[in-house]
Amino acid sequence: MFPKPEPQLFPNTLAYETTPMVKPTGFREYDARWLFEKEINLMGVQALGLGLGALLHEMGVRPELVTGHDFRSYSSSIKLALITGLMAAGVKVHDIGLALSPMAYFAQFELDVPAVAMVTASHNDNGWTGVKMGAQRPVTFGPDEMGRLKEIVLSGKFRYADGGSYRFVENFPARYIADLTNRPKLTRKLKVVAACGNGTAGAFAPEVLEKLGCEVIPLDTELDFTFPRYNPNPEDLEMLHAMAAKVLETGADVGLGFDGDGDRCGVVDNKGDEIFADKIGVMLARDLSKLYPQATFVVDVKSTGLFATDPELLSRGVKADYWKTGHSHIKRRVSDLGALAGFEKSGHFFFNAPVGRGYDDGLLTAIHVLDMLDRNPQKSMAELYEALPKTWGSPTMSPHCDDEKKYGVVDRTLERLRSMQQQGAALTGQKIRDLVTVNGVRVTVEDGTWGLVRASSNKPELVVVVESPVSELRMREMFAAVDAILRESPEVGAYNQTI
């Protein structure tokens, strides 16, 4: 019998080499993330594979699974340890090799395989690893499945079975690229910066964009798992600034940036202005709603209020559904509502039939941005952006807060704001108009200025976002007010970035 995992062990000891280590906090709301060697060891990854196999059997899902891995120094070994556990649980494994997360999701359809386990730490710093999992394409695991997986793995109650097998799917990326590019080329000649932060997307994004007919200007597309310049995260200002500089240097029409596992896309316009992903979502919703009026769009609670107030969207009968942040939450909500698309401020975009298969794919997002430009040949990216009603919004800001403490901080923040609302107390000099508590707390005052506090689902951090439809000053006042409440909790540390 495989040993029951321990929550903490230390490298270079007998126990570390003979016992699985799995830190419980690595099981997040909708995927799994650990610091490799500090919070999980290879035997712990085997335990995860055994547990996932047991869960598939418990769910009544055919025990067949697609896996792949991102470009990090340790991802391949982690994937092989995961495969060992899956095979011991009787799972037939299809390995597509080095891949993007959306490539693995596509493989579920292309290979007709029900389950997926993509080994990736996404945009997290080096040292992190993780697994994105699903068993009901196109959706991935949410809190219920992750909670049950955690129970099985930590209790060591595995289910061994015969019938496990392994096959490597040769040259699978070519099939994924063909699926995206077997279509008419763009009629508009576009010069595009493709920024990959030396992450996995560098192996695939330039080829896809070239096959669409773009002139591609590569930026950090060489694979280098040390990430010498910055983490491949198009939500971080450092990457966006680098994209903006390259756009201005080359006179490009647009800059497109992809995160470490290629399921997110960030955009810089032809003037070098960094357009936060929620505003890109509004622009795409405007474009798609011309083709599909009365469409429903699912939006995460970090995103701009424009989805619900933009006159152009309202004139076409668009419905905005604000929902929980997280790729699995939005993906499932898009599927449940039959929405045309879902948008997250982080850059996870989900295009449903007939414009996609429902999963998040940064390259497909890039294609929709390029199609939008193609359908508006007289307008630049900047002009399309400037046509939106003006709001002043912050980037996603994340103060450190330990995993064991962050949810308590969010609960106290909610209670503090709820008490202020009940007492009629002012926040930024105005009464609180409403509190949205579907995911953390989003507080809005009378003039529409709002602030959000929630717990990060994949890092020991909080998430703070603020926006005002009135002025930059009001946006900054909301940040100061929200931050002052957070500073009442000594567990809250420094921000990764602020306005």
C-alpha cells in the first residue's frame, strides 16, 4: 500500500525519500499549487495521481486522461510522477508532452478523452508547480471536486486498479495549431508583437499568429525556464510595460502577451497603452454582440462595471452576469448559462459555441482580438479602446497574506463593511450603495466607485481591485479606504504592485 502523505517533511532526510509529502493548503478552490520540494515531493505527486484516479472512478467517469506539462525545469519529472500514480489507479494516460493548458483542454475533444490533468504553475514564480484538472469537458474542477480530491489524497484512501496504461501522442501541438489556423486569413495587414515572457507560449504563439497572416514581432519568445526578464504574466505591469515599449519601438498595431501556460492573453494598443483585460472584454463583447445580439456574458467580480452600464451593450440586449473569480468558476458558469463568452480581469477568456469550445485559451483570445480589428478596418486598437465610456481602474493588486489567514481577513473585511452599511456610515465620503458577496466583497458607493477584496485562489495573497466611473481621484480614494480597512489586520503584508 502506498504510504499516507505527511503535511511536512524536509529534503535530504530518509523520511523525505520514503514518504509522500503533500501540504494541505496546496489544494486550492479550482486547481492545485505547491512549492515543489518544500510543500510537495515526487512521492506526494504520485499520491495526487492515485487520488485523482480514485476520484474519477468515484465520479463514474471513464478512467482515461490527457496530460501535458509546461516549460519549467522540473515539470516533466512531476508529470511522470503523476502518471505513475494515475496508472496505479487504473487510468489510461495520453501524454501530449510539452503543452499549453488550452492544448490539453483541446486534446480532451480531439482525442475523445473525458479527463485532463495539466502540470503547470501557470504564471507563478519559479519553484511553484501545480495541476489543472477536469473530468467534464470543457469545465475544470471547482471547490467540490477539489475538496473531495483533498480528502482522498490526505487520508491515503486510494483505489488501486489494473488496466492503467500509457501512450505518448506524437506531435500533438500541430493538431492544436491546425485547429486554430484552418480558417480564412485576416484581410487586414496587422503588425503584432507576440510577448511570451520566455514561457511555454513562445513555442507556439508566433507560429499561430503568422499562419493567420500577421507580421509577427517576437518578444521574449525563446523558451527559458529561468524567466530572465520577468514572470510570464500579462496581468503584471512589468510585462505590460515591456510590451508597450516594443509596440512603440516597432510601430505595431497591437501587442499580445501570453502567460506561462498560454490560457491568458494581455493586450497593449498601438499607442502603447496597456488595456486591462476587463476592458478588452467589453470591447470584445461590443464586437461579438453585433453578430450575436441578446448574448449573455459572464464576468468576474474583479471586472469593470461597464459590462452592466455600457450603452452600446445595453442597446443590443446584452446581459452581464457577475460571478466568482477563477477560471473554473467562470468556465462552469458560462457552460451552465449557455453564455456566449466569459471574461476575467486576469485575462482568462472563455468563448462558447459557436465561437469556441468553452475553455480558456490565450491564443483563441488573441484571434478574437485580431478578428475585431479585421472587422473594423478603419479603426486602430486605440480608437476602439477610446470609444468605451471612460472609467479609472487599478491593476490587480495583491498584498501578501498567509493561506491559513487570508479567508479570515476577508471575512472580517466583509463584516466591517456590512456594519458600516447598516449604520449608514460613509466610505470615501459617500454612503455604501451595495455589497456583492458572491466572491469576497465588492463594495460600491453612491457615485458608482467600487472596491473589491477577495482571497487569492492560487497564492498566499489577497486580491484588491478598485474602479471609478467619475475620476482617478475617486479611484485612489477608494483604494485608500479599502487599504485602511485591510491594515486593521496585521496579517496583511506588502503589495506586489499598487496604483
